[in-house]
Amino acid sequence: MTKKITDKPGKYTGSGQGKESIINLEVEVSADKITAVTPLDEYRPGSLQANAFDKMAQKIVKQQSADVDVVSGASETSRGILEGVKEALDKADVDFDALKENSAQNSSSAKEVIDVDVAVVGAGSAGAAAALAAKQEGVSVALLEKTISPLGAGTFAGGMFAADSQQQKDLNQVVSKKWLYDEYMDASQGYMNSILVRRIIDESGKTVDWLNENGAIMKLVDAGTGGSYDHIGMPATLHGYQEGGTKAITKLIEKFKSIGGKMYFGFAAKKLLQDDAGAVTGVVAQGDDSELEVHAKKVIIATGGFGGNPEMRKEYLGDVSTQGQVLQNTGDGLNMAWDAGTAHHINGSTHYFWQTFSNEDIGAMAKIVGPGWMPLNALADFPNLRVNNRGQRYASETHALDFAVHGAELSEQPKQTEFVIFDQAMLDKIKEGGTVAIEDHYGKWKNHREFYMEFNYPTDTEESIKREHEKTDFTSLLGKLESTNVVFIGQTIDELAEKMGVDKENLKKSVAQYNNAKKTGEDDLFFSDTKRMIPVEEGPFYAVKYIARNLGTLGGATIDEKMHALTPEGEPVPNLYVTGADASGMYGKAYVDFEGGTLGFAYISGRLAGIDAAQTAKKN
């Protein structure tokens, strides 16, 4: 029998801290149940926030609980919603013990069993490509994804590399495969599966063409258009998303569904099924209130690595490793593959790329200025003095816009932390002439527009040129954020060091050495391009704290050039494939230093695994 939960039925408001902003909501309760949870903020229809709120509201009402599981891929948003719901229920004087008893009465579970030729675990770039490619070979396919909508590194990326796409051929911009191979070799120092790397390079152009044919529209753009100054003039490898990664992957999934593919969002794979001989025969997945058992001739793992799993990062990468950008990538597929007999192959490869702020610091800044903290990112776009948390200059600042290199350098510093140091003179120049007064990053494309989407937002050289010419006063924003653990201001270098909490002598030595290098035209420490260095001379002085930006882990399971999972003895694990960030062999410790490498491997490996799995399933 349902118990009474309140004597004050009605509508109550509550709020909670989301990832970057406060979430405001309304909860309606009757005498014996929660009847509705409604957002008071506006969300873009179809966005992750909107989908997460809808899903959480449904779960809270269905389960009659304010302690439901968070939505995978939107954990911080989910926790903010739960915080707001509990606040609203407190205002309604809800009896939480009675609510818990009512919740227990609503719990139920069901089980569904299906049979397919190919099962794909993970619906990011690798998984969506694998599922569609397999289905186009004429077999039955099930695609499982633990999140409620497409989400993963592929939805945030800017595009993928290729050597010889049709666009490159048409524009006479085919990239030397030897050059690409040498770039992989330089980045890995030989710690790569060269047979795999060569096949991926060879299939890159075909994969871009295939993606365009299937709705994931990509266009060749010049190197450096995304702000990586050091890439200007390199071969054009990047085929940039024209509609954003989320829409591209959604289109691939819609195409997959339109030709008979079975899509299961909200189902987290838990274990692989195997027969007595060790051959993989399917996968078991868990939804909110039902279990899905998939019997399959072939299974493809495409779950994006373990960047969101702090325990695995600590075990395999060491004590210091910032969390990956995609929190739902928690190593599920790797653990299943290893349990099925796949060889462990983790050589410390992590996709460090540029710098960012910690979630805690973003939350603190958002409470003061809302999304107005975001322009602070622009202050890391130049070769300013950078010091670690000991006050030491630690690398050439002219690597700062070579994002992969700088990300790797920053990852090696204590607590993976750096401070960008600048003075009032730099801020005054930006106020008077825009950031272009410091360094011109986009002038090359003044009469030649380049466009693509990264993080689902436009990267448009026309807009970038306008933005860098905008006269901007950062002084006010920095002053507002001085109360956080991000921005530090001192009238002298000594005062700045004290506020930063770094060694004063180290910081003074770093500033002096950096300024002297600029003055003499010779950096005898890290050999920077002194013409680009920005002196630190006129107080007040500023420091902004950043941490390494970990896009995710790369590798973990040994595969061959056909994406077959391999045992420690080098034999295939029967019927199992591993793709994308779960697969080892493409990288050593560092990310390759040209544009589109990781997304390229994800799409290419997924497509090839899907084709091979389908063709061999048909033979069987």
C-alpha cells in the first residue's frame, strides 16, 4: 500500500549545481507521490542537457525516488538535478522514509533476448561506423549504448585525417603516406603496430568518402585553422565536420536504423558471453529496468577507453592523471575484452591536448560570472611565460599552440598544473587593438574562409579574424575572479608568487630569464622563438592557473590489422573485435602531431571491423 509522504501537496522549486551552471527546477508532489519534475531553465531541444533532464525526470517519477542512478554521460547534470529535487522535497516536508518504501514497491525488472549476426558495444564514432558498415554488408546488427543519446569523443572532435580522400584528389592536396607514417613513427618512437598503422593510413581516404556518402559531412580544411599556430603550412589532413560531431554520428545511427539496424540506447554492456571453447557468443547489457541478452556471431567493442575511470587511471597511468573529457568512458569494454582473454596492452598513451580548468574551478567561476568565465581560455592562446606549481619555467612557450606537444609537456609537471603569467601591458594592448596586437593567428585566411565544427560549435576563420580584432578589456573579468583559485594578481612578482603559492625565488628567476631571452633574442634554456615571446615587465602582474587537458586514454587491448582482439599468445579471441580508443597499436606514449588522428582511427577501425565481422559472420 502506498504511504502518505506529505501534508503539503503542491509545487516547489529547487536548484543544484550542474557542470557549468546552476540547474533550476520545479517538483510537484501529491499527498502520496512525486507527480512531476519540470525544468525552469531553457534547454536547446535535443541537447544533452535537455535529454538528461527528461530522462532523470522520468526516472524520478517512475521510481518515486530522489536517489535514482545518474544518466551516463551527464553525471554532473544528473547530480545537480537530484540536488534540486531534494531541496524542493525538503520544502514540501516530504517524509523520505515513506518515499523510500513507496519506491521499493515500484521496482521491477524484465529481460529481453535477441539474436543477431553482429553486436556492437558503444555508439560513438567507432561504434556507429562499425554498426553501419556491418549492416550495409547485409547482416543483422544490434548497436548498444549506455548513454541516452550519441555522446563520446567523436561528438566533440573537429574532424578526421586522411591521405587521399576524393576531396584531396580533386584539390590536388593528396598527403604523402610516407609523411603520415613518419609522423606516427616520430610520435610513438616505434611503439606502434606498423602493420596496423599502414592499413589505417591506406583506408583513411576511403573512410572519409564513405562517411560523406552516409551523411557525416566532412570537408577538407587547411592545417592550423583551428588555432594551432604551429600547424600553419603543414599538409592539409583534417576533414572537418560541417554540422558537428553529434549530428554526424546521429546521422550515421539514423542511417543504420533506416536499413534495419537495431539501436539500444540506455543499455550498458556488463559482460561478454562465451562458449566452452572461449569463443565470444554475445553480450549482456543492463538498462534502467530491464536486461538485454544479445546472442551474436561477432561482437565489436567500441567503448572509448577509460579516461573517466579514476581507479583505472591510477592503476595504469599513475598517481597524477587528470580525468578524461568524456566521463562515461570508464573502461567497460576493455574490462570485458580482458576478461574474455584479450591481452592487456597499456603503454601510457593518453590524449593530452592543450590545457583546461578543473571542474571545481569552473564551478567556482560559474557561481560568480556564469558562462562569462569562458573568455579566460583566450589568455592561454599565446606564448606567454608558463611556470609550474613550483614557480619554474618548464618548456618553450612557443609550443603552447602546438596543442598535442604542449599538452604532453604540461602532463609531466607536478599536479599537471601550469600558470600563465602576463602583465598589464599585454592587457592594455588587447584592450586597444584586440588579441591580434599580440599575435596574428588567422590573418592568413583573410580572403579565404575555412569552416568546420568542433565541440559542435563553428570554427570559422572569418569569425576568428573578427574576434581577434575585437578590443577586449580582460582586466574587469580577472578582477572579479581573483577570489577563486584560478586568477592571481600582484603589484610585484613577489606578491604574485605569494598569492599563487609558489616559490618566490623560482618565480623571480623564471621571469628574469624569460625577459632576458626576449631582450637578447636568444633563449638559452628552452630555445623558444624569442620574436614571439611576450615580456612580463609592467605591474600589476597576473597569473591564470590551468591543468592538463586529457581528452581520453588511447589503447588497452591488443589487436591486429583487422581489428581482431588478440590473446597474449597473439591468437585471435574468436569472434571478438576491438576498435577506436580501446585498441592499442596506433600510439606510443604521445598523441600524433597532425590534425584528425584519433577520430580518424576511430572511424577507420570501426568501419573495417564492421565489414570484416559481417563478412565472416556470413561465411559462418
